[in-house]
Amino acid sequence: MVIQWLCVGFGMRKMIFAMAVVAGALAPGLALADARDDVVSGLTRCANLTDDRQWLDCYYGAAQPMRAWLGLSPAPQSQLKLLQTQPQATALPATVSRATVHSGPPPMPKRSGILDVFGGDDVINNSPIKSYEISSNGFTITLPDGQVWQQTDADAAKNPVRWHQPASSMRVTIRQGAMRSFNLVLNDENQHYKVKRIR
């Protein structure tokens, strides 16, 4: 009788232990899902901010539940306060894009300090051209997102262009060159033109 009771007790303990293991395995997933849901919910509060810096601070503040879950240092109080001052949205907007909150071309390309000596990264990759102008000082192209690039004076003197095709048939790639310069290639040509961004 005692042996039977011990066996039943041992079996019950095994079952309780197994249930605890299963619950422990499921709990992190549930907590992680809750943290993610809380982050997404917070992000909806940031959607109406039109200032890029404020939107980014709000975005970082909204990520606080995930930071807490992962044991990371908390977001600064200024970011959390900005998030709390935004009204709670009922749903994420159907489309949230930079174009809806920001006008004009994207920021100027960043320079990477000493690594600029080597260059090599694409700034624009096979982009269509909205329009272009040619003058005695070289060419100026405008891209669909509002960026304006101009041939450098030195390059215009060495490599004058004689483009006649419509802008709609032209595509450009602009790559970082050596010593903080930029090289433009038109379509699949081998010719590189030195350019600078003016807008």
C-alpha cells in the first residue's frame, strides 16, 4: 500500500514537473508576443508626428517593452515622455511612409571619414532620371525623389557630354569615389563623370 502510494505520488510529481516545463517553455513565447504587441501598439501613437527627429525618439520610446523583456537599458525619459504625450491610435495607418511625413529629397549622403579615401559604395543604384540640363559648365540631373546632382567644373572641362536622348530613357548609378568624390555612370556606359550633389 505504501509502495503503491509512493508510486502514485512519484507519478503525480512527474506529471506536475512535466506541466511546469511545458508552461515554462510557453511562457517566454507568450511574454515575447505581448512585448511585441505592446511595441506595435506604441508605434501607432508615433504615426502622426511629422518631425523626423521626434518620430524617431517616439519610435525608440515605443520599443521600451521589448527593451525591458530583453533586459536592455531603458529608453531615455525624454523618449518615453514623448510617446506618452501622443494620443492612442485605434489602428496602424494603412500606409506609413517617409513621403507622407517628409517633403523634399532625402538627406545628403554621409561621409565615412578616413574610409572615404577608398570609396566604392553605391549612393544611387540604377535610378531613372526625371530631367537633365546641359550647359557650358556641364550637366545637371534631377532624380524622381528630388535629388539634384551636378557635374564638377573640372570634369565638365575634360568630359563634356552630348546627350540627346529623353530623360525617361536614362538611368544612372552614382558611387562614392576616392577622396570624398562621387562618380556617375549613365546606363551601361564605361564613362565615369565626377559629380557633386547640390540638392
